[in-house]
Amino acid sequence: MTTVLAVTLSLVFLPLGLAKLAAAPSMRQAAAHLGMSVRLYRVVGALEVAGVAGLLLGLSRMPLGVAAATGLALLMAAAAVVHLRHGDPPVRAVPAALLALISLTHAATTMTAG
């Protein structure tokens, strides 16, 4: 189960992180909507890509995978809060909140399995 969660999370976060790093037009719009600079959004993208690396390396080094999943969960919890603080309807915060919960599930599952 932990491998499935790590790979699934990686497949979600990698394209999003790379798009933020590349400052794709949709990501520039999202950054502007949230009142963030493109530079800060690129930092978020770098953290997502680093999280992916940690998740995948964590398949062989459990503490690294737990740390990466926890970091991604915190990042997504912050994203949900940012959406709500910027007046987005709660439904706009749901994807980030779900990713936070899935990331925490992966961290907990990995710790109990290891």
C-alpha cells in the first residue's frame, strides 16, 4: 500500500511542481489569483518536486519517505488555508486538503509498516 500511495502522490505532485517551476501560464494565473509572486510560486514548485524525490527515495529509506510525505501534507494544508483566505469558495480548497490527508495517510502507513 505504501508503494501505491508514494507513486500516486508522485504522479500528482510532479507535473504540478514542474509546471510551477516552468511558470506555465496557468500557474502564473493561479499565483496572481492567490496574490503570490511567480518567484514564490516557483519555490512551491521546487518543494513539490523535492517532495516527489523524497517519496520515491523513501521507498528504500523509510524515514525520508515519511519526512517527504509530512512536508507535502504541510504544504497542502497551507495551500488550502491560502485558498480560503483569498476568498475562494471552500470547494477550491478541497483538492489541497485531500492531498494533505493522503500524504498524512502515506506517512502513517509507512511508519506502521516499517
